[in-house]
Amino acid sequence: MQAVRFLMRVYTYFHPVPQIDFLEECKLHALWKRSWMDSEFIPMTLTHQAAEAHPRFAEFDAKIRGFPSINPAGYDVACWHRWLALAVLGGGLMVDYDVIARAFSFEMLQFPNPVTILDRGGVPCAVYATAEGAEQIVSDILSFKHEHDGKHYSDMFFFQARGYPREETVTLPFGHPDWQRAPAVHFSHSDTGRERPNKFRSVVVWHEMFKPFLAERADKAEAGLLDPTKDVPVQAAA
Amino acid sequence: MTKRDRTIAVVLAHGKAQAAVLRHLPVWQENAKLVVFFTPEDDPLDLPGCTQFSMGKSDGYSAHTNNRCREALRFASWALMDYVLLIEYDSVVFGPIPEQFYPEPGEVTAPKFTVPPGERCPGRSIIFEGSQFLHFPILFSMSACERTVEEMDKMSSWAEGGLTDRYVGYAVERANLRVVDLWRSGIVYTKNIIGADMIDEAINAVRAGARWHHGIKDRDVFERMSAAARELPSMPS
């Protein structure tokens, strides 16, 4: 009898912003997808179409467009919209596409709360929400008493102020003393720029996350030790 | 947005081909908005400002070359583009790719060679399993690229003895993808190496409309062929 593996979806949200290097984002997206597939997730990229399918889109969109932003036009709007998209898809794991999986397992996502931020600083680069939790995020954003300095307010500030529970060891920022042992690593602009100045983030991700794994695999293939066939049936679970 | 704006080129190259890569890069950039290089770890290119992913060893006709090709296609298939142009460092398409040669979903565009299955590789103890191979450049629709990678994942890393054009052709064949064969198009002039002794023939081919080439390694050959291509009425000067 053949084993059946259950795969879980992981979502990211992509919306091109003119002032942000689209080509570099494309490269990061490709590596993001590769990393999560290697961890046996089904990576799915959501767009504004999913966000706009939410019944409260108009109300939500009007609300978040009132927040100030220092980022290029459209960037923070997309960050807010992704929570609508997650709710439309019935919740799940939503990560930025610069959160690269190393050895992530769906078994790590056993949390008692409907919403859990998988970052020690409360940065919503990786958030797990049940279906109810994803709707709660939308409702919270609509009803929360948002306080800001009039210059900048992003979903990161909201998540930190709202105080959803955090799971601090699943995702670590690149450069953290333990990042090489983390199930997933966040290669943010600031961390990557500080740790590896003047390098494309995609190239840093490739060198740090993929090259060692691929070298080992190539050596095995060369020695004839790798079975290239993968005939195990696969079934989607979420 | 043009089709060029929705095309990623993945270039299989190595450090010893640096000079040819620098010559050919502007041509590739004319074909694709995003150009990414895949090179061996022990023989990378020196290309500041370009994206280069290195993996495996520099070992011609080996599992390393097949693996690099497979990873290049896998990367390209997830890069949020619509077309993938797979290029070896010695292959070019002069000028914009003509509209009619862009593949439909599930199709691949390339010069196709049909061969008898079970053919033996000259001088080596390899028996080819495929009944086709494709010369570079090879243009994939995104869905065809994904299917090709899926097939490569089921194949041995040593498939077709590590000869990349055979490896890609065999994977495309196993995936049952339709190949838009450019031989009948009149835009192909391709050899394993376009040597100095072939330059007159190559230039005549370019003047007759050929612009899809493999085997350009030499600077003089490239310069004379590209000069001839620029004389074509439909080509930008």
C-alpha cells in the first residue's frame, strides 16, 4: 500500500508597484515558491482579485486608503489587501515572498489561537489564521482604534498594536544568531541589506538557502545515489 | 506590455565563456526583459549588476549540466512571466522575436531534430532514449516550461548522457508537448560550432532571413553575423 502525503497551502500576495523593482520581485517569488514546494506545501500567489472578492472590500479599501504611508504608492495598500484575500481563501498560512522555507512542516502550525504571528517582533511577514481568524483580522482592521503619527501607518503597526499571539521560533530574520536553524527565514530589505550589502536579495537567498542543498543533491545524483522517481500519490488537504 | 516584457531568459553559461556572454548579453536583453544566468559554482561569470545563480560543477556532459538546466527552467517557470527563453551562451536570436513564433500555452518553439531512438552517442558509451532534440535558443510557454520540469524531475540526472539539448528535447518529448519546429520557418541557421570556415554560409543565411542561431563562440563570427542581421530591413539598427 502506498503512503499518501497531505499537502497544505501557503499563500503570498503579489501586486506590482511601479517604484519597486518588479524583476527582482519576480526572482524572489520564484525562489519563494521553490522553497515552500521543497517543504511540501502548495504555494499559491494571491492577487487583488482575491481581495476584491471579499464582501467587505469597499468598506475595507476606503478605510485603509485613509492611512498615511511613506512607501511607494500602492505598496501598503497591497499589504492591507492581503488580509482580505486570506479571508476569502478561508484562512491559512500567509507569508511574504521573502520568507523562505528551510524545513517547514504543517505540523508546526498547531496553535491554540485563531490568529498567530510567526515572528518574534510581531511583524506580519508570516501569519497563520484559521478561517474565523482571517475574518477576525478583517473585522479588527475595520474596528480597531488606529493611532499613528500622521506620516506612516502600515499593517505591521496594526498587528503589533493589536497584540495577536506570537510564535517566536518558527520564522527568524536573516542574520539572527539562530537563523540557520529556523524552519523559515525572513530576508527583509533591511536585514539582507545589512548582512550582505550591495547584493540582490534573490542572489543572497540562493547562496544562503539553496546552494548547499543543491550541491549535496548534485553530488548524490552524480554518484548515482539519488532516485529521481517520485511516484508517491499526493493529495491536497487544505 | 509587449511579449518581450513578459519573457524571462535563462542563460546556461560558465566563466570561460565570459567574453562571449558579454558580447551576446545585449542581444538577449532585446529578447527578454529579465535575464538570469545559471553557472557552475567552480566556474562562475564575473558579471556585476546581473543575477547569477551558481550550482554544481563545471563538468561538460554530466549530471551537473542537466541539473543546472532543470533548476534554471524551474526557476523561470515561477518567475511571474509568460514565456521562458532557454539559452546556451553561444546562442542568440538577433532582433525581437517575431510575433508568430511565440508559442501558445503548452507549446515549445525551437529548431527540432528528429533522430532514431536508441542512437548511440559518437565516441561515448551512451545510448540516447529520446527521438528528438532541440537546439538553442528554445522558447517555452510557461505551461510548457512547467510540464518540462515535471518530466525532468522524473528522469535521471544522467539522462541522455548529460547532453543538454538532448536532455531538454527528451523531456519535452516525454511531456507530449507540441514543438513549433523552426526549420520550416527560414529563420534558423544553427550548427554545433559556427566556425570561421562557415562564416560566408552563415552570413548568406542571415541575409536570407535567418536570425535564430546556435554555435556562435567566436567574436569575429558574432560581429559579422550581427552586422549582417542589422542590415535586414526589419531589424533595428
